[in-house]
Amino acid sequence: MLGVLGAAVVIVSQYQMGNSWRVGLDPRERTQLMTSGLFAVVRNPIFSGVLLATAGLLLMVPSPISVAAVVCVFLGLEMQVRWIEEPYLARTHGPAYGSYARAVGRFVPGVGKRS
């Protein structure tokens, strides 16, 4: 069930991004800063959904490999967000992103707010 919930969060989040949805970053492209819908709850709901789905896999197939998969997915998403996504959004949206990041958690509501 957790895996299905995670997949649903991913799909809804992608839909809510509308024209801002993209794969990869193009520094020349300027998209709208998403702060409504699931983005009002966490800054990265797509990645939160991926983490939920991966945790659901761990619960369905508990094994050392499943644990390693959850850890690897989490670390990979942390690196993507901290090293690529957040610096890009800070450059692109300036103070608006800073305010948003101080108010909304990274993957979990209230957790990972920027100081």
C-alpha cells in the first residue's frame, strides 16, 4: 500500500507542476516556483513519493538488498536536491525560494527547512 501511495504522490506532484515539469535543469529556462498543492507541504513531493514507494518495496520484500536500495535512493535524492536542484532554484528565484525553503520541509513536512 505504501508503494501505491508513493506512486500516487509522484503522479499528483508531476501533474501539479504543470508547465514547470521537466527532466534535468536548463539554466537558461525559467519556470514558475511551485509552492501550492503538495509543494505547500514539502518542497520535493515527487522525491518524497519516490522514497515512499521505495520504503513500500522494503516492506514487501524485506532483505539487506531492499534496505540498501532505500539508503541508496535516499542518498541519491539528497545529493540531487542539495547539490543541483536547490542551488538552481536559489539562483533562479532568489529571495522567494529562500523564504519558501525556510518555511517548508525538504521531503517530510517540517523537516529539512533551510535556516
